[in-house]
Amino acid sequence: MYKILKKEQLTPLIFSMEVEAPRIAQSAKPGQFLIVRCGEMGERVPLTICDFDREKGTVRIVIQIAGVSSNKVCSLSEGDSLTDITGPLGKPSDFMDFTPDSLKHSHYLFVAGGVGAAPVYPQAKYLHSLGAKVDVIIGARNKDLIIMEEEMKKVCTNLFICTDDGTKGEKGNVTVLMERLVNEGNKYDMCVAIGPMIMMKFATLMAKKCNLPIIVSLNTLMVDGTGMCGACRVSVGGKTMFACVDGPEFNGYDVDFDEALRRQTLYRKEEQQADAEAGLNFLVRK
Amino acid sequence: MANKIDRVPVREQDPKVRATNFEEVCYGYNAEEAVLEASRCLNCKKPRCVESCPVGIKIPNFIAEVFKGDFNKAFDIISEDSSLPAICGRVCPQETQCEGSCILGVKGQPVSIGKLERFVADHHRENSEGGKPVGVPKSNGHKVAVIGSGPSGLACASDLAKMGYSVTIFESLHKAGGVLTYGIPEFRLPKKKVVEKELQSLFDLGVKIETNVFVGRTVTIDDLLNKEGFKAVFVGTGAGLPLFLNIPGENLNGVFSANEYLTRNNLMQAFDKKSDSPIFHAKRVCVVGGGNVAMDAARTALRLGADVTIIYRRGEKELPARAEEVHHAKQEGVKFQLLTNPTRVIGDENGWVKGVECIRMELGEPDESGRRSPQPVAGSEFVIDTDALIVALGTKINRLIADTTPNLETDKKGRLVTSGETATSRAGVFAGGDVVTGAATVILAMGEGRRAAKAIDRYIKERY
């Protein structure tokens, strides 16, 4: 079983958990994800890996209540166990193939939307530890959705916060900040955007405008996460790819975001009905 | 000596009723029916049925015990060669193997070997509970890792455990069984009653299983050999990646691989209201393909309330599915659109499937597989209105194991290359089942797993 050693509430709807999973902790690399399951009739829920401790044999997950399954996970307490965790899944970030030496002088811009701060964290942490210059933008709708600010500060050179409603940091969305940083003369080797699909779409449009290469991490629908079901298929450069085994990270320029956004709504009706039955009507699904 | 009577018919759930539930279609024989059917066996001196069984079950011997009424002895005879008889009795293509070569089949109907095997296994399972536990064989101190808990891995693990090896199976999903669990539906192969019980008999032999381990990502084959003390590894990871049609519109909302559809329903139990996993409910469903998986997907969609049409590019005679599955599908009300091939999936303005454009086909000369190859009839395009399209065109191999294991040789299709008895290009690494042969059947994979167990035993004895 996968025991929850530590649980923290980061915002009204977002939780952080440190979970015993020695094998995943041993092999996880920045860019990869995992799948959790809660209960015998539980759904397989893909989640990003926020951090891992190889010695303690633990992984940290950050999860936002977005429906019945994530609500079940978030209802667990310290000492409880998750029924299953599988991982690490997907390919590690591209920069894991580069030598530490070649990354030392690189300049990265990370753009995190909401809980996207969680998967950005291990990437920024790794690059920062090698001596790379790392700028991070965390953006969200409002201050209640901004997470990991203090921790992120420790693993980056500059941290920028923005909210749509201006309740924290600068008012405006992440693309405004992206453009400003580039216009201020920052020469980034690579931008990495992780967050809601719609945010990654607009981050990519801005990156194109700024002539900035961009990697995005796709949070598609999935069942097994091992390449078996094809629910996660996404058009990349005109070719069908499986986000679970060919990704989750892809060149943003090549991703058909409109198709990816549409495919995310496949089970919207079923999900809304399940939300209602579970008393989660407060969740707004776009 | 042999009783010259007609084959004893097997009782089945009424087609109209079963089209609305997930209960098992076939009830199987009772003791009386089994003894009567067993009386038909000629007990041939040179039994052709044994030769055509991929695991070499001593068929006339077990049938003779059924005839005598000693069902336990019959079970012991089957168990010498098969660890999953209740499963094989249900899903083996007997008509092309044991029953297909039965001498009685020349002029009449072959002995119903599959149904007898199933009866023996079911009888044993239902009557042995709480009985004497199967002893764990004496350990020889050597550890062997089996990757994948599908048919080949289970057969390999079972044989190795009986020889005294300490076997650990690594499974990437959260439940054991591979295709038996995620692929074959409940109405053909009940999970709790049959699959889980038959797996338990394996664990009773001392075989350990670690679920949620995706070898290649969670741990590598080299880790298992060099860090975790396994003397040998058997790769039985199957052929799991779904093929698609590569036609326009395939990523529209409402197009699914049969793998996804069946996994949601079987592994994730989406047909059950208590399950948290959703499944797509469509009024009209088209399934592309003519194999057993296509039949399974079609009959699942039917049970979930859809009006279902199978689209297949060849004719009825060429359907690769078992005759029994086609027959059952038709009885239940699945429609067949034969000599037809999809050319394009049509979506509505929001990107949801509303139809599939097809072209009529005619059969030309036989191709390299010996089947007459279908050719499109120019200008014969037409549209079938549908809300969902399920693609059941077969599967290919996941290259992860090959990509993460240095010097493991594969062919162009990603299949692991083996020489001699299941040995791969890496010392200590053996492989069998779909990952070597490409997508095949449960029983062929089991046969390969058994061959690998023997090869692993020889390899370890020579070295240690």
C-alpha cells in the first residue's frame, strides 16, 4: 500500500501529499507523471510528480479537487493509503538528455498555470541545482489558486506572480509577463509551459510571437498511461501521438491545441452528473 | 466402445436476455452432461487432439476420467500441462486446435473438448474451496522475474514455481491477468468467479506479484538482473498498443480504440454504476474489424444499450473471429456490414462523430496471408450514421522494454527476436507470447510461457 505520510492544504481546493512509493521515488525524473487510484472502484487519475526523495522512498503529489476522483484522493488523511500508484510514466524532460555541463549556462523560462506549479517545481529545481538561470512565472485566476510560492523562490533566479483578478502579484495573465520579460531583453534558450490546456495554447501563441521555443506538458484524458488505450491521442505536427508514452512533453508549436481542448470534454456529461451525485456542484467545468 | 450419439448441446443464456446484462453467456455442462459427452471420445491410440494443443494437454486421458466420474483425477491430468483450464476451456479457439483435429469431426461433430475442460475446472474450483491447500514446492533458492501477468507470464510463472523457483511477476496495471482482465469481457470470461480464482491457485504455489510496476520506467530489466538478484527474466509483455485506421477524422470525439473501450468496461468496471470511471454511452455504435476483439467490443456496446454494426472489409467466411463469437453476436442483435471499409470519420460542427463514410469492397486474388484481398469498388462510397466508432484492427508491440534494455534485439515490427527455446539476444532474458509472435491467442501465449520455463530452468542449472 502507498501510505500518505504528510498532507497539507495549500488552498481551499488544492492539497499536497507526501506518499510512500519507493520504486517511483527511485526512478522518477523531471517531466514524468504518475497515476493514482483510490478505492476498489476508483478511477485511474494521472497526476504530475511534484517532488521525490530517493532516500526516504517518497513522492510528493499536488492535487486539485476537480471532480469525484480527485475529491476522493483529497479526502484521505495522513496515515491513510492510496490503493494504487503507478509510475513514473512518460518520457523525462528533453533537458535530461543534455549533459549537466551544457545546461550550466542555459537560461530557462518556466510558465506555470495554477497546479502547473507542481510539475514545474522539479524541473526548475534540477536546472537551478546545475547553475542554470531559471525564471518562473506562476499565474492563476486568483490568489487562492497560487501555490508553492515560497518553495519555488528557492529553486529559481526570479519568480513572477500574476493573477487574472489582480488579487496577488501583477494583474493579468501569464502571456503578458512572458512578453514583457522577452521585451526586457531576456534571451531564453527554452520556455516550458505547464498548466491548463487553454493556458498552454495561449502561452504557445505568445512564444511564437516572441520567437521563443516552447515545450508544453499535456494533461490529456488517459486510462492506463502505458500506451494501451489511446485515449490520450493528440495531433503533434500532423501526426497522432500518445501523450502517455510519446510525451507528456511536446514542442508547443506542433500541438493541435483546439483538438486537444475538444478531446478533454469527451466525458463532460458523465463527469457533471457524477459531480452532482457526489454533491460537488460547486465545481465549474468549462 | 465409444457412444455414437450426437454432441451434447451446451446450455446458454437466452440471447434477448443476455443482450442486456454482463452475466456469462454459456452455462457449461453439468456432471451428467459432461459424462455423456465424454462417452463419445474414441480414445484414439494416436490422439491428434493432443498434438494440436499448444500446451499438449493429455486430452483422451482426462476425458476417460470424466467418463468414469472421477472429476478430480481429470483435473489433475489437465493440471500437469495447464494452469488455467477454466480460462482456456472458455476462450481457446478449440475449433482450429483440439476439436478441429478430432477424428469424430471428419464425418460428424467433434468431441466438445473445450466444454469438458471447462466443466472439469469449474467442478474442481466449486468443490475444492476450503479443501487442502496446495503445498508450496521446496525452494531451490533461485529468483526469476516474470514481466507481465497475462497468459504467457502466468504459464511461465506456474511452471517455474512448480520446479522450486522463487518467482515474482511484475504487472504494470493495478490488477493481474493482462488481457484476461482488461480485454476479454465478463460475459465471456467472468472475472471474480473464474479469472481471480485461477490466479489465486498460482499465488498458492508461492508466486509473488508486484502490481503497478511498469518495467522500463519503474525499473529496468538490468536493475532486476544486477540489483535485485533475479537470475533470469521472462518478458511476456504482450502486444498492447492499439492500431488505428489512419483515416481523416480519427481523433474526433467518439472514436475509440477497442482497447480503451474494453479496458474501461472490464478493468475499470465502467458498466457498474459504482465505478468511478466513465464510459461513452452512444445510441449507435460502429465497430471496425472482424476479430474476437471486434466481437467483444460490439457485444459490450450492445449491452450498454447501443444499436451496433460491425464493419468488416472482407466477407463472412473471412471473419477472423471464432465462429461461436460471430454466432453469439448475431443472436444478440449485432448487425454486420461486410465487404465494407471506412474511408473517413464525419464530425458535427463541434467535433463529435456523427457518421462514418465507407466504401464497398470486393474480394480479389489471395494475398500473402492466403486470404482473398479486398479491393475498393470505385465510386461506391456511402455514409453510415453513428455516434461512436470503435476501432478493433489489432495491436502492435510497445517498444519500451527494447528501448530501455541495451542489446535486446527486435525485428522491424518491434517484436523481440528469440532463438532456440525462447532465448533473446541478452543472456538471462527470455521472451514469449505476443511480444515475440505479434498478437495471437491466449493458449499460444501460454504454450510459449511453458517453453520459456523449461529454457530458464536449463539456463539457470547450467550456470549456477
